[in-house]
Amino acid sequence: MCLQNFPCQEVERHNKPEVELKTSPELLLNPVLICRNEAEKCLIETSINSLRISLKVKQADELENILTKKFLRFLSMRAEAFQVLRRKPVQGYDISFLITNYHYEDMQKHKLIDFIVQFMEDIEKEISELKMSVNTRGRLVATEFLKQFI
Amino acid sequence: MAAIAVHQFAQCITCHAWSPDQSMVAFCPNNNEVHIYRLSQDKWEKVHVLQKHDQIVSGIDWSARSNRIVTASHDRNSYVWNLEGSEWVPTLVILRLNRAALCVQWSPKENKFAVGSGAKTVCICYYEQENNWWVSKLIRKRHDSSVTGVAWHPNNILLATTSTDGKCRVFSTFIKGVDTKDSRTGPSSDSKFGEQILQLDLSLSWAFGVKWSPSGNTLAYVGHNSMIYFVDDVGPSPLAQNVAFRDLPLRDVLFVSERMIVGVGFDCSPMVFAADERGIWSFVRFLGERKMASSGSKYGSQFSEAFGKLYGQSKHGVSTDAVEPSRSRGGVHENCINCIVPLRQPGISTVMRFSTSGLDGKVVVWDLENQADLSDYL
């Protein structure tokens, strides 16, 4: 993760994350796509002053699909609190992070990486817990409801 | 231990320069000001704040003999500061740039300076006595992308530039009226301004940090693909060597002597490269200790708090045993080093001391005096 401050080449006096703009191809590096299987992917795009990490989380069934979408949308809406989170995920992925040189100056690199890894682990845990609690609640409600017909 | 002094000046330092007597240091604390600190009785005190730029100051150079500071900033301007009495008086230099200025350096004779910019041009500025101001001449149409580094050859005429298009170019900057034509054969016989002497296409990735060796025979620059390139006999048929290393890329280099170079970059520790008797360059070692300190479990605490607030502290029990926290690289600097400046003693051509500054806000002075294994190369 080697980022540096780089003023915009297209517009004077501006400083924009080059990975979002993509106007100067020489400032972008090759994107790396890591796939564990069809359903889980990680795309890392880098440029001279910014880095975008997009992840697709494993979704086994419809219920997980809905839970993931709602949960991650909830987090993305509050992206300011997380600073490195992107408000909208990149097309085709569930969640995206945008790290710029300013984050690199304020925070330490290995801690940023630790944060992202921990964040994703926690998301996975949360989603499985949510799924379990939805299933449990459904079962309880159904049992109670059907008791009156016994 | 090679680092003899560590000074924490700010949260983040973009670039720095030392005064000729090395008692004062000027740096940019990642904003639009330049702070000058003086060392008096072992304490650093802020003596001047130069506030003229509107955006971050990307380059500072302090001339050794004429005691002038030149600063260049992302707001497309450059100022030359003269010390009059106890105040630094700025003089605007009309650079005629339409993008940010990225780097600046005084020429060896200090009558010119070069500014590399995001407008894909290099400005050479010289002082016009009749009008009492600094005039710039642009080298256009040669670079394909931003110019990230400039370096003057000791003959005051040749200028090497590096750019984010991966190429290193050498130009002649002969200006009639400012430079005197030396009766020397060789590269300096091309005396047209802006004439490209050489274009080196060795790197596939962005190039930074170019420097000439003290005699001007060798040119070194760094590529973002973790390689450092050495070019001997700069002229019609140069000899190039690439040295690849395993670690993170470098940002800047400094020639300590003809055969030893120190590189600094994203690795937070300076790296030493040296050439043996045959002239083959290779990596020697890192300077300074590399302790492996483990980062504590409080990583990015504001994030975990925000997360915890949303979901209740109980769920977010910090399970750091699950993920092994990555270790910091240790060493004196904690973040990327982006600037290395020599501290020359007058009369001695090899550099025994130099200073580095980085994104962690520290300026560290290093000394090569006691490094026994490196003294053969000095």
C-alpha cells in the first residue's frame, strides 16, 4: 500500500483520488482480482494516490442475500464514521473501501490493513448471527401461532 | 546505530531543507506554510513561519551560498525567499504553469532553479538583473506525464528529470546570458535550451527520486516497481544497470559518495546500495535497527467504537486471537520517508551525514561515521 500525495493532472489546484477518476491511465496500476470461488471475490484497484478494495461476500441462500444487502447498506450509509468505507459498493460487489493518501498520512498502514480484515470477519459473523436469529424467531413464532390449531 | 538525532516536529512532513550552517531547518508540515526552526541550546524553537502559498508546499530548497529559500506548491506558484534583517521576504516567480508544482531544486551555481510540475513541463527559472525579478523558461512537449523529480548535473547545465510515465530524461538548460559556454567537449556541447540529450526507458512503472553522483558520471533513479536504476556515461551510449530489491519501493535517493547511495521510501528505513570495484551496484543493507514491534489490540480505535456503538459492545468482543495483528516495520521512522537531504561539511565531497523526513512528522539525522562495513565505499 504505497500511496503518496499527488495533485490532479486534469484540473488545476485539485487533488482527487485517481482510482475513482481514471482519467490518466498512466497513473493507474493493474487491478488484482482474487477469487475464492464463484461467490466470493476481492478486487483491488490501485493508483498513485488511492486504493479501492471491493469485496463480494458469500451468500448461500435468499435469506443471506437479503440480510447482506440490508446490513451492508446500513453500514455504507454511515460511511463517514468509518472514514475508509465507500458509500456505494462498486458494481458487482457488496462492499467497497477507498483508501487515499490522506488516510495513509493520518493512520499507520498495518493498522489500516488490520482494520479491514477485522471488519470483514465481523461482518461475516454478524450476518450468520442475524440469519440464525431470524430462523429462530421464525420457528418460535410459527410454533406459537400453530399451537392454537392443535 | 546510525541515527544520531530524531526530532518530532509535526504530525506529517512533506519536505524539508537545512540552512547553510545547519542550524536551522525549514519544512512543510503538510499544509500551506513553511516552518523554520532553529536549534538553540539543544532545543528547537520556531523562528519563522512563511505563509504565502494557498496549497500544500511540495518542494523546499535552501541554497548554500546565497542563503535563499525557494518553495514550490500545489497552487502552481513558487516563491524565492530572501532573508532581510530578521524577516524572510518573498518574491513571486512567474512560473506560467497551469498545474501543481511538484519538486524544486537550486542549480549547483545557484543562479538557476528547476521546478517539475503536474503540467508535464519543467520550468527553469533565472534571475534577470535588469527587471529585478525571476523569469522562467519552460521545457514543454517532452514529458507524457507529471514530472516528479529534477536533479542538476554538477556542470550547472544538464538537468535530469523523472516522470510518472516511467522515463528519465536529461535536458540541456543552457541559457544565454546566465550560463557561460565552457570549452569542454562531451554532453554539454549541445547548448540549445530544452534540448533532450537522453531518454531512459528502463522502468515500467513511475519514476521518482533522480540524482547525479558527485562527479556527474553516474545517474541514479528509482522506479515504483522496487527497482533502482544506475546509468553510467550519460551520453550517446549509456550503460545502465538495474538493481531489484525485495522490499517496498523507494521515494528518493542520495549519493553519499561516488560508489555509495542511500535510498529512502515506503520501508521506513534507509537502504544502502554500493558499487564494487568493477562498478556493479548491489544492495548492502538497511541503516538502523529493525525491531519487530507488535501493534496493540487497539487498532483504529474510533472504528471499533463506531461499530460497537451500532451493535452493542458485547457482540464486538475484541477477538484478536482470530486475526494476527500485522507487525509494524520498526525502525526510527514509523511511516513512509519521502525526503532525504545531505548535510554537507564544506570542502568534503562525500556526504557523511544526511537527514530524512517522513509522513510521521519526524526529521532524523543519520551519520555514517561509525559504520565500519560501509567505510570502504566512502
